Amino acid sequence: VTVKYSEPPEAKKPKRRWRFYVFKGEETMPVLHLHRQSAYLMGKDRKVADIPIDHPSCSRQHAALQYRCIPGKGADGQKIKRVLPYIIDLESSNGTFLNNKKIEPKKYHELREKDVLKFGFSSREYVLLHDQSDHGEDSD
């Protein structure tokens, strides 16, 4: 199997303990921990996918979650580097959706806490949170 995705030079493992909370309708699926490596390949091909997506509308290599070390500025104006999560659609047949909007393929899209990802026409929702996220029931 040829892996369609290769990590960029700025790939870095995150310090923050990100995870996907997965929902299938009202049902809660097992939590996926996303801090042990710098990238996670998602798709139907279980030989290469780190996160298998078994829905028929999903591609064998559908998308990748990639942590990237990005330069920025701290609150005090100092230059800092932050490791942030991104999603990239690998030209999948039926697309990747970020907060119900189809993302442009082959382009990194920054993910934020509480973002919701969906793949193809699968009903599963992947909610991105980390270990310091507020798990309160009140949503904004």
C-alpha cells in the first residue's frame, strides 16, 4: 500500500493531550487519544490508517490530522512556537467536513478546541477536545 500522505517539515508531537470524542447519533463511541504521534492517517484502509473509518462513503486514505509547530506571538509579544492541530483532506471522494462545512482538499485547516469533523457521509462526529477542555454541559 502506498501511503498518500507524508508529514511536513514542521511536524511535531503535541505536548497538549488532544483527543477525539466520537458520537454516532446519540451513542458515544470510545475516546481516541491523539497526542502520541505527530500525525494520524484516517481512512478505510486498515493497513495504513491510524484511525479507521469504515463508512462506505469514506476513502481508503481519507484525511490526516497533523500537528504542526507554527511560529506565533505570546501575550507579551515575544516570539513563541506553538504546536497546533490541523486537518488535511487527501482528495477523498466525498470530502471532509469541519463544523459542517466541506474543506478544500490538499490544504491544511487549523483545528480549534470543540471543532467537529465528519468524513464523507458518515454520521459519526469527531469532536476535538484536550485534557484541559471544559467538559461542562452548557454549550455556547
